[in-house]
Amino acid sequence: MLFNYGKVSGSYNTSWSQLGQLMKAAVQGIQDASNAHGHPVPKIIVHIDRGGDWTTTKWFFENLNYQGVPYDIIGESYYPFYQGSPAALNTCLSNAAVEFGKPIVVAENAFPYTNNFPTSWTNNSNGYGLYGYPPTAAGQVSFVAAVGQIIRNVPNHLGYGFFYWGTEYQAANGVNEAGFNTSSFFDQNGNLLPVANTVGGMGAPCILTQPTNLTILTGNNAAFSAAVIGATPVAYQWQQNGTNLTDRIGISGANTTNLTLTDITNNCTANYTLVVTNVYGSVTSSAAKVTVLN
């Protein structure tokens, strides 16, 4: 940033204090602008282009932390032809999650659907390439699904997802797109490719609104609700102290986002949780405690 003042590569490693100064000023500017207009401060992502390079990732974020730069999320670029194998991505993301304990996103990602991609993507000095995934519509699907699985398996559920580069790119005369029109979500005729459905269906469930604690008098009703997003179909299961509930007299909605307990007794004093599951994963809500009073 602002070379050479904020340059930290090669022989400039002693300039970390200067880069730290610049980045802290940038974050302060974001905070000041947000506060001045009464808006929440957005999450800060620090994004580097080393998704397959754990050694440099570790070096970078250790130094960033030493400088006290505040940030919320680690971002990594990952193109197989620039950053290496999916195995290297897995190592980098997993180690970063354990080492730094922050959410991680693959902030750039792409793969060609056609063999008309730039020759430099497979014929380069670093030896990187496509790692056995064919440059076809099906190969694009397989690669993106593999990256999604790596992110999903990041320790401590810190893999937050990925951003795909140039989903909308189409070849245009006189425009240098660096070949990324060959990795678009649309073919050369503008037809939507299967990868769009693959990405659209990859969402593991997420609970947006948690059920809340209740204090209820005996004989009254208790109602819980949760707001959930995720790829469908989604299965719901309410639990009482970790035991699955079923609809019966006094209980309704055990397999929906809304649970109702009617004419409750002291036996209903318990913790209630909602387990949400789809093909991509499962998540359990925070516990909502019901206290029943006579």
C-alpha cells in the first residue's frame, strides 16, 4: 500500500510499522464515517492473494497482528492456476483458522468451463494448473464443489464461504478481461451454465433469529420461533433438553420453525433448541430457557 512507504515484500520487511500505520488509519476512517452517519461499522476484511500459501499467510497476519491492526475476517484469493492445488488451499485455510481464530472467506475464485482459457493458466513457471479438473462445464461444477467442501471443513466452522470472480463476464471486442470470460457462469452465447445451480444450492443452514427465553405461568402457552435461511429442502427439529420433541397433545410445530407448548406445567421448565439440517450441514440454535411459575 502506497509504495514504497507501505511496502513489506522482499527487502522491505522492516516497513511493517508503516503499513500498520496506514491500515489502522484506513480502519479509523471507516469507523469515523460510520459513526458520523449513525450506521453500524461494517466488518473489516483483510484480503491477500495467497490462498495456497500457508507460509506467507502466516507471515503476513502474524505481522499484521503484531502491529495491532483491527480486522474481523481473513480473505484469501484462490485460483488453482495462480495459487496452487486444492490440497494447498485446504492446508492454508485450516491452519489460518486454528492459528488466528477468525472467520475466513475465499475472496476470489474461478475456474474455466472451456479449454479456450489463457495458456498462461497451465503453462507458467510456477507449475500451477487445473489439477486434474477438466476445463468443461462439468469440470467447473466439480471444482467449485470441491472448493466449497474445503471451506465447509475449515476447523471451528470458521469457513464463511467464497466470492466467485467474474460470474457475469462475456467476451467483448477491445476489452481485456484477462481470459476470465472463459470462467464465467455464462457460456460464449450467454447461456447460464450448471455451475450457477451448484453455487445456488450450496448454502448450509444459518439461523438469523434465535429463540428467546420465556417465563410463563402454569396453564398458559409458550411460543418459540426462529428465522432460518439455507438451501432447500431444510429439516427442522425442536428439542427439549437435547431430546427430540414430537407433535402431540400440548406440543405443536416440533418440525417447523415455530414451536408452541399449550397448557404448560412445571415439567415444561427446560431448555429448548432448534436443530436445522440440510444436505450441506446442520446447525443448532442457542438454548431458549422456559421458566414455569405457579
